[in-house]
Amino acid sequence: MTDSVRLEDRVVIVTGAGGGLGRAHALLFAQHGAKVLVNDLGGSTHGEGASASAADRVVAQIRDAGGTAVANHDSVTDGQRIVEQALDEFGRVDVLVNNAGILRDKTFHKMEDADWGQVYQVHVEGAYKLTRAAWPHLREQNFGRVIFTSSTSGIYGNFGQANYGMAKLGLYGLTRTLALEGRKHGILVNAIAPTGGTRMTEGLIPPQVFEQLKPELISPLVVYLGSAQCEDTGQLFEVGGGWIGKTRWERSLGVGFDPQAGFSVEDVAANWAQIGDFEGALHPRDSLEALGQMMANLQKVRQ
């Protein structure tokens, strides 16, 4: 039997926790013993307005169940203030769940700078600000868990979501790099690409499916990734509807041309099928492995 996953004495910050996925994450972290800072600006799904009531309701629910939580109403772009409140209230920070997000869906030719910029500010800049503010404290205590919320819109693309897809895949790039930098300091960093029925996805998913995509079906993975039991880092997980899978990059074996003699456009055209043939595909784990085939091609010339 698997040991119980407990987080007593751990302090967790969950952004965008006034509803949807964030609320479910915060409640489950509290059930597993964590002290939770519930952050939510209380704005609309388009990033407009503000209200304290969303975060306050979740905090009240946690406390009514015997847990420990405080509300924070700052924008995620004020990450330093969020971290400072956690330190003031609880004395430490252990786990960050970068969950806050908005949508401003438009096809690219109709998109305005504000649609692009606001999505970037909330998803990318907000996640950066919070994580950067907490990073020195995680390093000093030699323990930390950071979870970024990516999306299948970033992994695979989605019509009308150029801004959202850009931001969400960017967060996975941040995940990969911070995982490398954080490991020696006990900081593990992972990303999830969730599919849940929330106010952000309502109307985008057929009603009969929406009802089955409960946010609570995402949170067990998030709480596990935030626990000491989890030893994975730099990974990306797709999750939703009671299903979890790990996603990784795949690359063909490719074609090596002579870098000294050079090669032509016609050579590329002639080898196009082999360049795109994924038979025996590779799965590089890091940049060094990713460079392996190129370096091997150069080595052949030197020999």
C-alpha cells in the first residue's frame, strides 16, 4: 500500500484559487495538511475587474473544514507581495502552483496588442514574478516544488488561441530550465496541461462532456507533484477526466549532410521523406542530448 501523501508544515501558494482548478487545488492541499495562501484577484475570465469575495470564500471553506488558509487579493504580476504575505503569515514557502489565467480568444488577424499583452502578463509574467520572488527562499531551505499550468493549446495549437498557446508553451520552456537549475537545491519543477470544466472553458466544451471534466479530477496530480514523495522534475503531464499521461518531445533520426562540402536545397528536397520519418524516433531529455546527432554528424567529418 502506498504511504499517505501528507504536507503538514508545508506552505502552498495557489494562484487563481478563487474558483475552478485553483479552488480545487487549494482545497485538496489543505485536506492533506498544508497551509494554503489562496490568491485570486477576483477578475473576469478576460482579466477585467477585481473582487475579494472569490478568495475569501475558499479560505472560509478550508477553515470550516479545520484547515489553515489565508486570502490574498493581489494580481499575480505582484508576485513579490504574494510571497511576502505567505512569509509574514506562515514563515516560509514550499510549494507554488502557478494556476492563474485568463482568455482573450481571437483569430490572429483580428487580435489586438491588448489581447496579446494581457494574456502574456497574466500567464507568463505573473508566473515569472511569483516564482522569482519565491526562488531564493526555496534555494535557502533546499526544498521546493513548483507547478506551472501549461495547456494542450500550447502543445498542439488551437484555433483562435495564438496568444494563449504562446503563453502556455512558454511556461513549459520555463519549466524545463528551472528544473535543471533547481534540482541541486532540492527544487523540483513540473508542468501540467489540464482539461477541466471551469468558467474559462464553459461554452468551449460540449455540455455533456463539460459536466464530466470536474476540476477535482486534476488536483490529485497537482498535490502529488507538490509533495516530498514526488521525485520527477522537468516533466509535462496531460490530465483531465480522471486520466493522466506524461508528454514528451519526439524527434526523427533525420539526415546528416556533409557540413564541409555543404548541401543544396535540392538535397533537402530529395531527403525530405527521411527527414520526417519517425521510425526509431529519439526522445532527447535535455539540450545536450538534443545536440547529439548534430555532433555525431560533425564527428564523421573529422574522422
